[in-house]
Amino acid sequence: MHTRLATGTTLTSVEGKDVLFSVKSGDSYGLNETAARMLRLGLEMSLDEAVDRLASEYGVGRKEIRDDFEELVHELVKLKFVQVISAQGG
């Protein structure tokens, strides 16, 4: 599983804070430092790779990281900032 930004969505840093912005709706969503790190890794690599990296960086168990990551992605999908794509690309 991979994540990508929804069409028309940007992830930028504004005054030191990471913010998702939808050009389509005009909505924005601020991310704390940990959520921003999760999302950025999730955009770069598969969920499993991101979980491994984060578990190593934060010294936290994989299950806790995976649960938090999935919760974040679910919320961002619901808000239409992020899309989930399967490993097959669809």
C-alpha cells in the first residue's frame, strides 16, 4: 500500500508548520511534526517501509507506529487530502 496526495493537494511548510492545502476546496489541514514525518515517508515509500523507518527513528514498536499511521491516513483520506493506492498501482 502506498499513499499519494489527492489531485490539487499540496504539502508545504508555512511558518515552520507542515500544512496540507486543497486547491479544489480551499481547505487546509495542519500536521504536527510526527504526523508530517509519517505522511512524507508514506508518500516516498510503501507503508511497511515507512513503518520500519519510523519504528527505528522513534524507538517505538511497529504495531503502535502502524496503528498511528493507518489512523492518520484514514483521517486524511476522509478529508480528501490523500489517496491510498495498492501495490499494483490502482
